Amino acid sequence: MSAKHRQELLRQMLRIRRFEERCAELYSATKIRGFLHLYVGEEAVATGVIGALLPDEPIVSTYREHGHALARGVPMDAVMAEMYGRSTGCSRGRGGSMHLFDADRHFYGGNAIVGGGLPLAVGLGLADALRGAHRVTTCFFGDGAAAEGEFHESMNLATLWQLPVLFACENNQYAMGTALARSHAQTNLALRAASYGLPAWPVDGMDVLAVEDAAQRAVEIIRAGGGPVFLELRTYRFRAHSMYDPDRYRDKAEVEQWKQRDPIDILMARMRSDGELEDGDLEALDREVTEELARAVDAAEAGPWEPVEDLTRFVYSEQS
Amino acid sequence: MTTIEITYREAMRAAIRDALLRDDRVFLMGEDVGRYGGCFAVSLGLLEEFGPDRVRDTPLSESAFVGAGIGAALGGMRPIVEIMTVNFSMLALDQIVNNAATLLHMSGGQLNVPLVIRMTTGAGRQLAAQHSHSLEGWYAHIPGIRIVVPATLEDARGMLWAALRDPDPVLIFEPGALYPVKGELDASVREVDIDRAAVRRPGRDATIITYGATLQTSVAAAEQLADEGIDVEVIDLRTLRPLDDATFLDSVTRTHRAVVVDEGWRTGSISAEISARITEQAFFDLDAPVERVCSAEVPMPYPKHLEDAALPQQADIVAAVQRTTGDGR
Amino acid sequence: MAAETFEFTMPSLGADMDEGKLVEWLVKPGDKVAKGDIVAVVETAKAIMEVECFRDGVVQQVIVEPGTTVPVGAPMATFATVGAPVVVPRPEPAVTPAPAPRAPAPERPSGQPAAPSGPLIRRLAAELGVDLSAVHGTGRGGAIKRADVRQAAAEQAPTPAATTPPRPSGPSPPSGAERAARVSPYARELAERLGVDLGAVQGTGRGGAIRADDVRAAAAAPPREAAAPERPDRPAAAQEPDAAARRAEAARLATAKLMARSKREIPHYYLRTTVDVTDALAWIKERNRELPVGERILPAAMFLRATAIAAGQVSALNGFWEDGHFVPATSVNLGVPVSLRGGGLITPAIADAAALKLPELAVRMRELATRAKAGRLRGSELTGATITVTNLGDLGVELVYGVIYPPQVALVGVGRIVDRPWAVDGLLGVRSVVTVTLSADHRASDGATGARFLDVLGRNLSQPENL
């Protein structure tokens, strides 16, 4: 793997990290409203998995999806404008933080119903299977979704019909405030998934290289006609569930322990020891990202609102 | 015009077959639609003709296969998803309400969902409390989906293709009691419009507004009233959302009397919506309060005499019309 | 290099959070903080939360003390940016616990005109058979008070209406209905159309309700003689003045009373100016090219817009003379007289007109006139005006000297737009000009104020891009 590629992974994770930090600030300043779920700590998952996909391969995501959208290449301007609810947002401001969409980039959205995206991904896979297209549809969902009935129905259906779907389970250990062990009888989610008869294995979700490697293998299996694959990406969110969350349900020590395994630090350490990161490289990267972010915020601030007269548009398709 | 004798069930099957022949993107999926031939034998023979890819038996996973229908529609297909009966559709409510109805809007107009969901609705077959609902009015509450109810052979034959050509999700509610109904159908019917209500019987003295299985009952009531000298117009709504209120408002403006007949429960129903629109938009044309004939507010009981008592009957409709014309005081 | 500081404000920790209580500072002046550090603990309605700082800096001054509740966005401390010289104030607590006044007040919806007639007033009016649209309010902002309704009722008597019992409220009360008969809406309409007195109709509907057939039967039957002996004083329904005529008469009386009061109490002074509107008309024509027919801007809207701007700027003419002194209004509500079809005048107001752009104003004006003629005005529109514009240009009048509507203090009169020989920069040409007048209350303002008002108005008209 080339140094350049690792730098690109680092840049992507940094973009997500800085974007999320800025969102927290903008939320506190009341620029962003509604629910806001941040991805800080989980950057390696989106970066590693999406890095293994081709640009036209569909992605179905969750309400913690800013990182997925950015990694997929939805422009930061459009994502930030969506946070602001401006019409220049990637969903014209009608979705907000939880509903980022970009049809041109095959990004099928943030879904705010836990597990609600799973059947959609199965259907996208079904369409490709019927059309003979060799694409992999990736569905991100969390450990909480694995307790939903739709998880069971979707695992079964996708495996039964051998559909080209990558199930990327972001196990960040908590379904909002409920720890894995408090809501699942079988806490090894990969083991549970394997019982449906599809390849499934756990991955260190804090190591972007491990994630990318696992995703690459999964995609190869699927593209070769091996049916769906399940990856349990073990990760952690450093921040609370949402801006509303006082984070009472987990130990500070636990958070600190996971922060020792910050995915950005892990990659940087690896790059340093391999001589791929010089002094000043990070600062230059950070500067570049900060500038991109500043432009995105400026553009969002200046973005127009959807006119109220257009309130009821997009309920039904507009005949051209 | 060549006519053929056909049942409602056969008309529906002909529509599905026609769609599978006309468009490669169309496929049918649902519980027991293939090997079994459809719970109500609507898809009988289609698996043999089109193969298991296009006539797909699914596990009993309403949420997954309705959601998969949405995903496949997003992926460029034109799925027809069959939910065996309306009561099972509640298991897929999340996908219908939270995804099918919202994706276009949430995505700012980027992702439309050209999906058709068919399901059986209604009572009258002694199927008791969990298999006798008429929840189409309930679904009509939701913006983003279209709700149609074919009540005639022509609509059974022609609504499906129109629904498949709609860029947005369409739910077709097929009254189970109509499947065996037989009649003459213009052999050339392929597609009917799904935007407008239809005047099934013109009249001057009062307007009955109905849809689905109670259309037949309403027309029969109108014929009975004609013998008494009361000339009743009968309107078949056909589409419950978006509701074509112009047609029934125009009628009520002429007849000054309205009776809404709905197999759904009265409270919070489509009949309540219609009544409200009449008072909102035709109040000064009314010569009598709007009457409603609905199902009794009870989970459907099993025995025939109680089921009959719970459902709108011809005599109830006749009496309601007479109250509006002042002849039934 | 000057110390660069920034404020640390009460953060929003949820869309439903309006304020928060500072529980504890985790930093003190002089402390260095890094982006992401937890600096304070805040209690919201839902939980106690740790609050982070989003920039690197040094704590300079603490503004809010623990235990204090402040709104979201209120400054709680000032920080200096790192690198800038830090000026830490004297070590004693910098500021006493800052009470809420330090913080910006929570936003409140901007002043809508208060409802000028409440439900009690409306009920009283219905009981006394008084048409509120014809009542002049003496309250603040022209609000109708109970006494106004009683006086209107007294002045109305003795009229035929006063001898009838209270009329049921509704768009079209049955004329001469002696009993509280139930009438279907359609039958009521039909009766009006066919000229049938519902009081003489026998209802055959449920509960004796009158239905359309009953009205038709009554219309077809010869005049019922039986009705005559019952009401010898008013034998024929046809002789009773109909509701519209009564309304018109009441409106006339109300106008008469108001105008008499105006001329009796208000020392008017009048100013006039003639404005070249050639450019403005060309500009409107250009704008209208892009607008659908129904939204096209008429010159009348332009005069309203110019007046609204002028009234906003010269506030001494926008308000009320009340209890011996001038009370300026908080917004510009333009009164626009509309002639009613049945006769009489009604002056509804376009609320907050200064905030409306020209196209919106044009739409509002058209809509208000339509509703006024249909009798569908809202109560607030009838009494809220703070200044009035009378435009008689369409009727061919060149010059209007108007009478002020008390308790307002000014009225703008607009005449006809006429083509006149006119010199611009010394060159004579044909230009479209209009004469605008100001009638103003000399108790509230002087000629110089009025002149300034007309000047602003005129300048806006000659420079349409300002509109």
C-alpha cells in the first residue's frame, strides 16, 4: 500500500473529524438544529469501508452519516448547507443532519429509523441481481439495529437470495445509552450473523487499514457471486450519542481508554514509523482541511432558504 | 367493442401478466405468489409462465420484502409487491410510512420510488377480527403515497398499469369480496386513469359517495330509491389519495344532499374527511346534514349475522338517503 | 498587537433548550484552555451537562457566576486568543452574579397589531345587532370598546332592525325570521335569491328545519295573507330594507360621525407636491413583464409603498393623537379606503406595510380590496390603521385634500397621473406627473415635519429602485 494512499486515508479521517467538531460548535451556537449525531471516533469505519467501494456502488446509511457522505464524495459544501437547512444542501435542506442524500453519488441516505435502511439495501441488491449488474450495495447500521426485526428479516432474505450486499455493522457498543450486553443475548454480532449462513467476521474498527483490508476481502467475495457478507466493525464514539445526551451511562475511564485508540493517532503512528509522515505534514493537511471547512461554513451561511411557497414540493414527483 | 366475460380475480391476473409482458423491469413478489398461485389465486400460473426471478416467493417478512421492493424501485426496477392482506401490511408499516412515503421529500426531490403494493382489503367473508379490516382510509392519511381502490372489472384490469407508470408509490387495495364477481369487460381495456373519481350512476336528488366493495351496494340502493322516485347519483372515488374532491363537490352542489358510504370505521375515517370537505367547500349548497354509513365500531365478529350487522347494508344506505331528502323522517 | 478576545456563551444543548443554569466553572481567569476542553458544567431542564470550549484560548474574565440562569447565547465569560497578550483583570470576582438583564432578551415575535375587537365585543355587537365594520373604535389603535358598540346601537335605533330580536350571526341572516328556525344553508341561500321571507316558510325537514323544497314551495305560492294580521306594522316582506342596504346606511352614519369629529377636533394643515413618476411607471412596466397577470403591480401599490417608507422614516406622522398627546405607532399600518358596492366606505389596514416589498404589497392591496367588497375582513384589519392613503386618481381627480381619520394624525391624498409639459434639467418634455397631498394634524406635527414627509415620499416615487 502506497504512502500516498495512506495519506489520503488520513486526510479523509481528518476531514470527517474536523467537520464533526465544527458541527458541535455550530449546534451550540444554534446554527444547526434538530438531532445531531456525531461520528467522532468512528472515522476509520466510513473511510476504510467506502474506500474499498467503486464510486457507483450504492450506500445506504444511518442517522450518524456525515462521515459516510463525506467519504463517498458528497461535497462538504453541500453537506454543511444541509446541516443549516439551506436549499443548497445535498437534500435541499429538507432532510437535515439525519437525511443526507445524493442520488448522483449513489448515496441513498441517512435513515433515522434504526434498521430501516436494511431492507432498502436488500432491494438495491435485488435490483442489481435482476439486472445483472455487478455492484455491491453497502448498508451501514449500528449494533442497536441488530436487535430489530428488520435485521433478522433482511439477513435471511439477502442470504436466501444470495444478493450482493455488504452489511457493515458499526458496533460502537451502545444503542443510544444501552450497552450491547444490556440489550443482546449474543453480544458477538458476527457470530449471530454467521448463523444466517453468510460470511461474517469481526474487525478492529479503530484501525483504518484493518477496516479497508476487511472491506476489500468482503467486496471480492460479493463481486465473485458469493452472496452477502457481514462485517462487525468494532468501534467507539468519543462524543455522546447526540447533542442532547448528557452521557450518564458510561464511565469516563472507558471513554478515555478508547480515546487511547483514536483511529487518526493509530494511522499517524504507523505512518511515522514507516517514514511516511514528515514533520509539518499533519499541519499542512489540517490547514487544507480547515480551509475547506471554512469555505463550507461560509457557503452554508450564505445559502438561500427554500421558498415557503415550495413547501409542498417533492411529496409527489413533478411531471416535467 | 368486443367484450369478454371475466371475474375480478381474472381481470387482476390479466393486468399483472400484461405488465410482466410489457416491461422487463416489472416483477411480482410476495408471500405464496408463485408456487401456491397466490393466496386468492390471483397470480395462478404466472410462475410457470415467467419463472422464479420475476414471480418471487418471499419468506414471511413483510417489512423486508416491502423494503426490498422500495430498494429495487430505487435501483431501477418496477416491483409489484403483494401483501397478502391489509392486516399483514401493518408489519411493513415502517417501510411504507417511513421510507416509501418520505424518500422523495427527504432527498429534496432526488429519489422517487416507483413501487406498486397490492393487498386485499375488506370484510364480508366471515374472516373475523384480524382479517377483515378496511384500512385504506388510514393509509390515505399519509402524503407521499397514492391510494387506489378498484371497484369495477375495468379498474381491476386497468389500474395496475397506470400505477406502474406512476413515478411514486401506489398502494392498490383489492376488496376481497369482489374477487369472484363476474361480468362483461371491454376486451381492449389496458389502462385507466387513476386521478379522477367516476360518476357510476347519474342522479339529481342526492349523491352517494363511496368506493370499493360498497359501490355495488350503493348502486343497488340507488336503484331501489329510483323506484320510490328518488334519483340518486353514485360516485366511485377510485383514488383516496390524492382525493378528487372536485367530482363529488360538483355533484353535491347539484343535488344538495350527500351520503358517504365507507366500509371503514366511522371515527377518523375517509368518510369523515369527505364530510369535512363538503362542509368546508359546499356548505351553502347543502339542504341536509351530510349522512354517513360506515362499519360499526367493533373488531369484526365471526358469525354471519353479526358481521352483516356491522357492515353497511343496502337498507342502511336507503334510509340515509331518505333522511337527506326528507322522506325518511 | 491588541488582545483579541472572544465570548464564551451559554451553548444550546438541544433544540428545546432556551436557557441553562451555570453549575460550576472548571476554569478560572488566567487558565489556558484548548479546543475541546470541558470548561463548565451547565444544568438544563433535562440534565446536567459538561460544556466544552471550541477554540484555544486563555480565560480572561468570568461574567456569570455559578447558580445563575441565563438564556442560550448569553455571554458567560470572555477568553483571549492564544498569542494575544492576556489582560487578566484584578483577582477579585470580576463581576457580581450577572442577572438576566445582561443577556439578550429571548426573541419575541415582532409586534403584530393587537386584536382590536375581542370575542366579548363581537358577542355584544351580535346581541345588539350592531355591524362592527361600521363602528368607530375609540380605543388604542382604533380598537373597538364596549362603549363604542353601545353607542353605535343607540344611534342605530330606532331602525327596523332594533325591533327584531337578536339576529343569529352568520354570513346571511334570515330577514324577518321571527323564530329561531333551523334552515339548511342551501335553503337560506335560495330564499335570498328568490326573495322569500324565511319567517313565513313552514319547515318540513328534521326538527322542523326549512329545506330548499320548502323555500321553493313558498316562492311558488301566492303571497300568504295569513302572515299579514300577525304583523300589521310591516305587512310585506318586500318593504323591509334588506341587510345590505342596512349595512350601507350604518356605514354612512359611521363615516359621517367620524368625519364630523375629525373636522371638529383636528386642526388640519395641508401640503402638496407634484412628483414626476415617468421613470417609476417605466420601471413598473418592466417589472410586470416578468409577473403573471394576477400579480402585476399597479401604480396604486407604488404610492402605498412610498407612503409606507415615508411613514416609517417620519414617525411623527405615523400614530395616534390620544388623550392630549401624540403616541407614535410601532409599525406602519396603511389604511386604504375601499368603496363598498352597496354604498358607504370602509377603511381596512394593511398591517406592517413598511416591512412589505412592493410585489407583496400589491398582492395584499388587491386581496384586501376583494375581501373588503365581499365583507370578509378580519377585525384587526378594520381598526389597526396608523396612517391612511386616499387614492382618487382612478376616478379622475387630480388633487385630493383628505380628512384625517381620528385618532390618526395624517392622511396622504393621491391624484390622477397626468401627462404634462415638464422641464427636466432645463429641457422641456412631456412627463407623467402626479400631485400628492398631505393632510396632517397640527396638534401632532408642524409644517416642517410634513414637508420632510412629502419630500421622502416624492423622492421614493421618482427613484423607483428604492421601492
